[in-house]
Amino acid sequence: MRAPILAYRDESGDLVVLEGQMRTLQAVEAGRAEVPVWVQPPPAADEKTATIDRIINQLGENDHRTPMTRGDVYQAYQQLRLLGLSATAIARRRSRPKRVVEDSLRVGDSELAAKAADKYDLTLEQAAVIAEFEDLGDLETAKELILTAVEKPANFAVLAQRKRDDRVEAERFQQAEAALVEQLTAAGVTIFDDSIPEWTGQARVLNRLRPTPEDEPGTELTAEAHADCPGDGAWIFEGYDDNDQRIPVARYGCADFRAHGHALSHAPAGQVEYGSGTATTLATTGASDNVTTDGTTDDGLSELARAELEREKARIERRWVIQNNKDMDAATKVRHEWLANFARRSSAPKFARKWLAQQKLNGSYDLRRAMERGHRLAHKLLKLPEPGYGQVSGLIEKIENASEPKATVWDMYLTLAAQEEGFQRNAWRSPSTAEKEHMSMMILLGHQAHDVERKVVTAERIEDVIAANLPPHLAPPVPVDLDDLDDLDEAAVTDDTLHDTQDNVTEDHDMQDNGDDQPRDVPDRDDVEDLGIAA
């Protein structure tokens, strides 16, 4: 030990370390009986101020030596917090961003986040997000985020933002649902709950019914015409508006259509429901009430099965669109935050000037529009007032005072923000050439693109999505070539060989290419549960 430990004697005569805490701990661990200590005069009489100064100095000293662990830093910040220092004050004394101090304290206060950070080597920012959801009592999301941080880290930030958006949307939906129930109840409409199914039993939604058995099959039974029926009521369902936001929707129906003289919409004339023969066909095919005909199509499917297949395809596509739109909404927020941080860079990549010249030469519509409108998004992302009448752009002074490398950064930022302003929500599904090029450049510059953003560059086909999500009973049969069957005898594989091959594949998959051929520590949900946090 070359440099002596700095300490002073307290009122009891004990030495209190001022500088050299890590050296002291290492000496104790090594069993050293003596170490050089330079005894200093006691600090200021204000014990609280002296303690704060000591902790700050110890943190500063160790910043330039052996890095302190996350736990060590948290313990120091926790002491400072107990001494009355706010996160802002700690950040100022430590010359650290306030967010870093807040994240450190949040992670230290969270049992799950602290354990996950240590076990899976998560970043402080990732651990702080996990702590955020643990604080909300949403342990399922916290655990999902842990798995994502390890398995697909590029998806982490967007998943967290999507969960925040979902929470806000759920609160808004609950408020709207309560208002709708209150409105319907005041109008005398009975609210049906989940104990009354809408497709089977006595109840039906109105679009599955006609007024009476004597009415022509397919005759509409409107909510207005049914309002005086003793069985009138409504279920509250989840729908979506034009922006794919969840909204409560009232679906009117009858609590007992048989007792109140109605008939299934497409039941034969004069009948309340289908005959036994047709009912048997419907039950075996899983078709709905409004289909009555039988027969087959060119692909061998019955018309009933074909109708069910088409409905299921439509449901899959709708879920696909909603999921990706919501993911893109969350990804856009994360991407905008990344773009704002890009503006803080001190220099641009080497290819920047060439790329900028190409953008000026192309003169895209998005770039021209942003210039005409004063680069609105560029100002918004930096929280600067939007320029206009009587309002000068806050970017003018920043660019005038910038060095040449920094000026190039500003040029790239303005161009990227202009392109971002024209970026469409559905670019994941039908991207333009400009949107593909923009996303490719963002990725090249270091943006960690979420899966939905990568679909802008490499599109996902709806046919593949449908094929992967069709229920087994609706999936088309795989054609069998008789020649393939003959080849099975020639390429027979014994069970033992197959098991050996599977074992080898599994073993290779679980090994990490780290030079030591050590098993990769990849968590699954059971591993996360083992962190010891009770749901």
C-alpha cells in the first residue's frame, strides 16, 4: 500500500476513515495487522455536514480506482438521503445526472430489481425500469422485462413503454366503461355479465336474432324495436376506435329469445331455431347461428368450415394490426428519446457529410415540409419553443456557437427529425422507400430497433402470420407426396440416434461462445421466480 489511509479520531478515540475506505476493507480481508494511516484533524463541528463531505469524498476517490459495485453506491446514496440530501443535491455534489442518482436509489430500494441486476448483469437503467413496475405491484410485467433484458435487449425499452401505455389505456377504459354502464342503467337497460353467454343457451345478441319465427329469415331485429322486450339488455364489450384505442361498446341482446318470441336470424321460416339435422352439422363444424347451408368448396372444405376459416383469418389479421400499431406507438416514443439524445453528441460519424449531401440532393417531401414549418418536431424533442411569429428558434444560437463537428451533428439531427416527422404509424406494414431508408440509417447510427421497427426494413407477410396462428382444426392439410413416403425407409433414423442428436443440439444451444465453453446463464420464468419475490 503506497498511499496512506486518511483518517481522524472521534470523541471515543477511534479512527474514522476519510479517504481509503476500499483500501481499509481490502487490508482487513487480507488479514493485515497494520497499515499506514495519516491522522488528520477532526472535520467541522457540524457532524452531519462532516459525514456528508466524507461520503462524497469517498465516492469521488473510488470513481478513479477499483469501481464500486452497484450495492456500494446505493448504500452511500442511501446514507446521504437519510442525512437529508435530495437526489438533486446528491447529483450536484457528485457531478452526476440526476436520473442516475434516482435510478440507483430506486434499484437499491427494490428487492427484485437488485437481485435481477446482480444475477443477470443488467444495466442500471434496465434495473430501474424493473423497479418501477415492482413499485406499481405489477410483478408479472417486471419479470417479463427481466426475461426481455437478457434474451432480446433491443426490445426492452419499447416493451416498458408499451406496458406504461397499456396501463394508461386501461385506466381510461375503466373510466369510460363506468360512464357507459351509468348511462345505460339510467336509461333502464339491464347490464348482462359474463354469467350470461351471448352465443349459447337462452340469450343471444340482437344481430343473431330476427323479431319472430314468422319473419323472413335474415330480418333485422334492431335495438329500438327490441327496447320494450322484457328480456332487453346489453353486454359491455371491448372495442377499438380508429386509433386502435380500447373503448367500451354496448352490444344489445335478449336474455331469453325463445321465451320472448324471437327466432335465430337464419333459422328456417316458421322455426325458432335450426332443425336437429342442421344443428348437428353446426355443432360439428363449430359454425355460428347465422349459417345454414351445407356443401363443399373447391378445396374440400364445407361452406360452414370455410366461413369459420375466413372469420378466424380476419381475427388473426385484426389482432396482428392492433398489436403492431401499439408496438409502433411505443417504439416511436423510445425512438424520439433516442433522437433527442443524438443531438447531444459532440461529433457525427465519418459518412455524415456524404449522407447529408444526398438528402439535400433528393430534397424529399418530408425534409421540405419540415423546413417550411420551422422544424417543429426537432424543437419539440429538445423541449424548445416552436418558432413562429415573435418566437425565434432556440436552435439558432446553438448552431452559431457550435464547432464544425457539432454543427454537422445539428445538421444530421434536423434532417433525421424531418424524416421522423413524416414517418407513418403503419410503416411496419407498408413502408415507403423513404421510411425504409430512414429506419436503416437510425439503426446504423446506433438506435436499438424493436422487432416492429425492423419490420419496416424487412416486411412481415400476413400469410405467414395467419399460417402460424391458425388453430389446428382450421389449418390446411399438408399434402403428402408418395415418393416422400418411400424415401422414409431409406433414411430411417433409430430412436437412440434421434435422442442423441436432440441432446447434442440442446447442449450446443445452451453453450455461450465466450471462449471458455461455459453454459450460458439465460433465464426462464422459473429462474425469475427463484429470485425470491412473492407475487
